[in-house]
Amino acid sequence: MSSYLQLSGINKTYGNFTALENVDLEVEKGEFVTFLGPSGSGKTTTLMLIAGFATPTRGTIDIEGASLAGLDPQDRNIGIVFQNYALFPHKTAAENVYFPLQMRDVKRLEGMRRADEMLDLVGLAGFSHRYPKELSGGQQQRVALARALVFEPDLLLLDEPLGALDKNLREQMQIEIKRIQKKLGVTTIFVTHDQTEAMSMSDRICVFSNGKIEQLGKPLDIYHRPKTKFVADFIGESNLIPARITDAANCKAQSNVLGDVTYGTQSGTELRDGQEVSLVIRPEHLKLSSKRLADRMSAGIEIETIVNYGDNALVIGTSESQQIRVRVPGADVVILNEGDKCFISWTQDDVFVVTD
Ligand code: ATP
């Protein structure tokens, strides 16, 4: 059975420049999928192709098995929210939300009733008569969300909708958007370059890099089993340590910094003996100690910098000329000094292998 939304072999070129290359993606009905990646990686381009504001150079986009090719954006039954809310300034909140219904020939009385209901759902009961300039940024974004949802779209597309909000409001809106999306069960694609936002909101994350999907998976799978160096570095913090596979069958590798290691987690990519790879250890999985610990593998390190964050600290040191980062609980940092020589230690489960 095919998925609800299906992108197959999508390419998008602008002149000589390839913005998207061979993008395949399947999204299930009701799913919340986030496009995550650095600036220019192709997230918005993909969203615009789905919305119909641009046409793929090659490839197809289907919803429920029906091709979207040739359909204008207004005929796609897709709700969209952009970072800059794009509300009509001379219309009230309710009139803004009514607008897409008006375009669909819903009579004013019925349309305004549905607009009020939707404003209620997004937490703006009582704000129907306000004009956009009389609303805060967060409230305007709620109106934009209500407007994108009021006509019961097949798909909701959110392009960095929280980018203009301050941190607290942003976190509050993340929870709100998730609540509303779950309640309505609307299939949603959310674009962000903020990895914590992606981790906390998504059913699955689609990591973009250079116009390609680098990895697609559940947030924790992507975090614990990144396939490439890029993903390991982009999602969470990573120590990336050059190494060579010595015995792929038995998960063994060798590196200057860590010596001979057995890695616990594999990304799923095939590895061969002699292959140059990177070992990844998350800073929070390393332990610092003044002596070697009997039950853990360890290596010497000299502390260079300690950055305090209150509840935790980042300790940066070097081992065999490689910079190593360790996260330690805030309480532990009082006994550490820059220049100290000590040990980092880890267990097999903390080490995984990624390729380029
Ligand atoms: P951001 O987070 O900055 O929005 P993004 O991942 O959404 O980045 P896109 O907007 O999809 O990136 O852009 C992907 C690439 O395609 C970029 O290099 C961009 O410059 C290029 N691009 C996008 N639209 C056009 C266009 N109309 N003409 C030429 N190049 C374009």
C-alpha cells in the first residue's frame, strides 16, 4: 500500500544549480514530519514543490495515490503557515480565518462561525474582532495557524513558523502546535533548522544536506544512530574521532585517540575491514576521572577549557592532539581545573561508527 504523501525521485534545478537531487519521501496519514537542515539545504524548496508554488524538474508528488502535477496551489487543499504570518492587516482575526472558506464559497454566517471555532481551538477565543496590529507575534501566528486549518486541509505545511518568536513563546507554541496537530490528526510537515525543536515535536525527522535527504527516522533513532558524520554533528553534540575498521564482523576499530575499540552501535551501513570511518561519542556519555576506571575503557586527556552553564559544564580537552568535549554535571566541575591531566572513559554502547 502506498503512503499518504509520496515524493518520488524529485529533482529541482535552477539553471545549472541543483537545489534538490533525487528526493524520495513517504509520509503517513496523521504523521508529523520535520524537515531539518542548515540554511540552503533544500527544505523550503521541497515544501514549495508540495505546495505547488514551484514545479519539480523531475519526479512526482502524490497525495493518496493522486498526482498533484498541474494543480495550482489553491486547488491542492493544503494549509500553509510561513514565518512572517502574512495576515491581511485590514481584516480582523476572524475575517482572516474566514478568508480561505470565502474562497471556497462558504457563506459568511457559516464561515465566521467556523472561524470562531478555529480561533477557539488555537486559544484565541475572544480575539475574533482584533486586527493583526492589535495582536502579539504569538497571537498572530495562532491566527495564521487557524487560517491554515479552517478548511480541513489534507496537509499542513509549516515553514519556520516560530522563527520570529522569542525563546519562551517559541517553546509554548511548540507545545500548542503539537496539541492542535494531534487533536485534528492533520498530516503535517514542519520546516526548521533548530534541532531541539525537531527532536521535541516530530514523529519523524528528515535531515537535509546539500539538496539531499541525509537521513530519515524517528528523533531518538537519528540521535542514537546517525548514519553520517553530518547527521552526528548536526543532531546533538558529537566527538568525531578518526578511526579505521579492523574487524567489521566483530565491530572492532582502531583509533589514535581511543586505541582499539569495540563499537556498540552501528548505523546500518555496511562496513568493511580497513575502511576509514569516524567514531562518535556524545560528550554526555564520556566520564571524567582522575584514575582509570576498571569497568570502563579509557584514555588520557588534558583539560584546556571549562565552560560553566550552571547545571552542567562543558569540559574541552585534548587527547593525542584531538579535541574532546565532555559534559559533566555542574556539581562535578568544582574539582576540575584547566591544565589538569585526567582520563575520559566510556563503555562499548557509547561508541558508534559513522561514515562520510
Ligand atoms: P533556509 O533554512 O535558509 O530557508 P532551505 O534549506 O530552506 O534554507 P532552500 O530555500 O530550499 O533552502 O534553498 C535551497 C537552495 O536552492 C539554496 O542554495 C537556494 O539559494 C537555492 N534556490 C532556492 N530558490 C531558488 C531560485 N528561485 N533560484 C535559484 N536558486 C534558488
